[in-house]
Amino acid sequence: MKFMSISGPSATRSLCAATLLLCTAAPQAPAQSPRPAAASPTRPAAAAPRVNNSFRPRGRHLIYVALPGSLERAGWLNGTGIVVLDADDNYRFVKRIPTWEYAGSMSPEQVSGMAASPVTNLIYVAARGRLGAIDMGTDKMVWSVTLDGKCCERPQVTPDGKIVVVGGDLQDYWYEVDAVTGKLIGKLEAPESPNSHNLNLSADGKTAFMSPNNKVMTISDVASRKVIKTIRFPDNIRVFVLNKDSSKIYANNNNFLGFLIADVSSGKVIKTVEVTSEDWKSKWNVTPTPRIPHGCPSHGIALTPDEKEIWLADGIFKKIHIFSNTDDPKEIDTIDTPEGTYWLTFGLDGKLAYSSSGDVIDVKTHKIVGQMKDEFGHTMFSEKLLDITFDNGHAQRVSNQFANSFGDYQTAEQLGVGPHVTPMPGSAPITLTGEDAVNAK
């Protein structure tokens, strides 16, 4: 047998090709998949390798802060839009959702209220001029309406996700709007309540409590749009909240540092509670009247989910006064908020309170435990925010912008006064709210 001698670059390429062919053709031993070690009396079986699911969609717990969210701050102070914060990561900035575009030469409309629905997965933003709905799965605005050109004040959405009730801007009526399309359904006329301002719905969404910046609150049936009754207060009604069954109203009043309690059944104010720990009258009852935010000593009130405490904003001394909710309410503590509190909202589990001063407050200890800041590290001063949990981009539970004691709709359903909203299946974190949070302690 003769062998041919091959040399040079072409020989090298030929040998490499032959080697590769032989290696490829050679039989390979089957790959052994890793197996957990066998169990023994002294050594339990090892767990199978974990699959990395970090790229899968997951549940989120977020705070939505609408801007500009207060008449008491410059419109451009924190910019415009909705700033989203991560409630599970020390309120870290997540993103800013655009609402409406404004020219730099213009002052933006103040956001006058915000509500959201786990049924429609929409968040409803009212401004003094229009009402818009943003899809929380895409962060895109799906509709924006001006209605008759005289909207809009604090909105609320019924628990079934069908109707948004929203005030005309300082009118004597509130609108009913289709929650999916933004189409006007009708109006809740309230001729005894001019200067429409704040609005609360009962936990079942059937009754509207319509509060003007005036002395008479009108209570109407949402379905029929008929007036049920009116309640007269001694001075203009400001912020107010409801107890679980909406049988009592806790309200701020103009020219008063304290709160009033009204009985819905009788239609009468049954209790007047004044702050006595501060000499507020000597600072308020002077000429000229001092410049106090919102033009009243107290603009902000909250009823804890267990209904044991009433929290009251103090615009004169920049405090929150905490009262026992008893037959004879007494002041039991105070919280200093140097930037001033003019609105209070409770989180979903009732353990945290969110103040318009930008502070996050532990409800049990009455201590400030965090701050809400935008992407530039600036504290946000907004009176319009919501606490929402999500699963794969779909809202599961939504707080109310008012600190009513009945919590979110899931709690309302458990109390027998609200419809059930079925959460989407998934990994959204389960948190407790209202009575659940109280009973879990």
C-alpha cells in the first residue's frame, strides 16, 4: 500500500475535516440527567433542581399618586401624570404614566380625584375640566370626556364596575358615566347642594353621598337617581368619611378644628368634637383670617378599619390629631407632619396611612415610616392616591381615595354589603384589609 504525502495549508484543512468527521460519527454515551440523591434513613432525598421563573409575570403591590394633586402646591412642582411607587420595595419609583399633555406656557389642571376598578381594570382620573380612563394593563388612556364642560370633581366607581359617579365642578349635580365607554348616562340632581365637591358611595355602591362646599349634603339612590334625604350641617361640609354600613358620616366643617358626626337614619348631626389640645381659636378667629390651606382649619379625616380611631388633619398646627371613636371621643395622640396634612388615605390592609404631606404612617404605632418621592427624589404632595394590588397586569384589589372604614370591595363583600369581585388566578400577593386585618391580629 502506498501512502501519499500531503503537506501545506490544504493538507492541514483536510486532516482537520477528517478528524471532525470521525468525532462526529463516533457513538456518544447518552446524557445523564441530574437526579436527586436517593433517600436513606439518615439522609432525606435531595430536592429536584428549581426552575428559574424570574422572567414570568408576577403580582405587584403599587401606589398610584396623581399629579398635580393639590391646590396648595404649585402645579409644576412634581410635574404631571400618575407616579407609580412599589409598596413592597420602600416606595421605590416604578414609572410615570402620562395623563394629558400641557404646554409649558400653561398651568396644568389640578387632579380633583381618582378611583379604579378591578372589574374594568381602568383607573379614572378627574381633573377640573375633564375625566379620563387609563387601562392599568397598558398605561394608555382609553377615553377622555368633558361631558357638558362643567366637570369634574371627586369620582367614585360602583363595585360592579358599571358606573362612574363624578361631581360637576362646583355645580348642583353629579354625573353618572358608563365606566367602560365614558358615555354620559344621566345626572344626580342635588338642588339643595350647590358647589358640588366631594363624593362617597356606600360599600355596596347603591347610595351616593354628595357633599358640596356648602351646608347641605344630598343622599341619593344611584340606580333611580332619586334623592333619599338631605342632611344640614352648621357650616360648609369639607372632607367626610363613612362607617361600614354607611349609617354614620364623619365630616370636617368650615371654621372648625374638629369633626362632626351625623346619623344618616335621622338626618341629624348628633356629635360635635373639638380639638382642645391646641388653642386654635386664637389663631383662627382674627382679622384678617390667616391663610390656611383649603381655607379651613381641618381638611382631612379618616376612620380606621376597626372603627376605633378617628384621624383628623390640622392645617393650622400641621398635625394629625387622633381621637377614640367612642360615645364621648377623646384625643389620644398627635402626629407632627411638618409639611402639613390636608388629606388622609388608608392602604389596603389598614396598617398604613398615606398623608398628603408625602408621609407614610404606621397606623398602630402612629409613627412615620416612609415617604413618597418622585423619580427625582422630590417628596410628592398629593391628595389623590390609590393602593392597588395586581396579578399579571390586572388589578385585584383597589383602595378608596377616602379613608372609609369599610376598606376595599373585597372586604365589603365579606361584610355582606358589597358584591364579590373574583380575582384573576395567579401569584398576586394576598394582603388583608378592613375587618380581616383586625381579626388576623
